[in-house]
Amino acid sequence: MKFFFDFLPVIVFFVAYKFAGIFTATALAIVTSIAMIAWSLARGHKVANMQWASFAIILVFGGATLLLHDETFIKWKPSVLYWLSGAAFLGGLAFRANLVRAVIGADIVLPERIWTQLALAWGIFFIALGTLNLWVAYNFSTDTWVNFKLFGGMGLIVAFVLLQAVWLSRHVQEPPAPQAGPES
């Protein structure tokens, strides 16, 4: 359900684009993002930093698209978000903080070098995905870009997660057995 919730603005954007065009789709993506943040806050949930970043980016780039009536800005939005994600993974390593480990480290045990390789892979993947988004945006029609944004971007993320799972399965270690206490 969280996966759907995270991609709801993209899905709303896609559907609205198909029925009403890029500017209506952009406006509805902004409204959906505002509603999602408000819903989370109203329910007393913490809004994740990445969700705040995505919200700020859609406000800035979506707002510029609507104010200037130029679809170029909304086409940059996914790239900026992907690049920030990639920079966070790579930058975390530079400061000895592995963001992948912080998120899933409680669930699996891996050697330290594998955690580092995983964070590097995610950082490079997101930087490449941001670059690919702009290549599609500038070399194909807006219709093709919108399809890529939903199906290509999400498809590549899902494929990358599945490949990571297969790769990780070779490296997952058994958690250490609990120590038996002294018998009374």
C-alpha cells in the first residue's frame, strides 16, 4: 500500500495527462501531493524527508510549468528527484552513513562491503535514471515521456529492486544466535 501511496501523484499525473493534457496533469499532481502531506500530518504520521523533498520539487517545477506555461519544467522534476536520491546515497557514504543500511539494516545481515556496494549501486542507478529521464524528455514526444515517466521509470525501479534481491540473496548472512543465559 505504501508503494501505491508513494506513486499516487505519478499515477494521477498520468491519468490526468491522458484526459486533459500536461498542464491539468501538473496541477492535479501538485494538489495530490498537497493532499498526501496534509493527510499524513492530520493522521499524526511523520512525513519522510524524501516525501518533503518530492513535495518541494513538485511545487517548484510544477509551479514553474503552470506559471510560465512551459512543460519543460515538469519534465525536469523526476530527474531532479532522482539525482537528489542518488546524491543522498553517495553522499551518505562520503560521511560514513549508509542510507540503505539505515532503511533495511534491521531486517537483514550483510557484510560491510556489501552494504557499501548496495549504496553505491542505488546512488549510481538513480543518477543514471535521472539522466535517462531527460534523454527521453528531449528526444521524444511529451506523450512518450509521460508513458516513460510512469511505466519506464517505475518499471526500471521495480526491475532494479528485483535484481538487487537476487544479488543480495547470495550475501545474506544468518543473524547471530541469541546467547543463552546462565542457568539458575
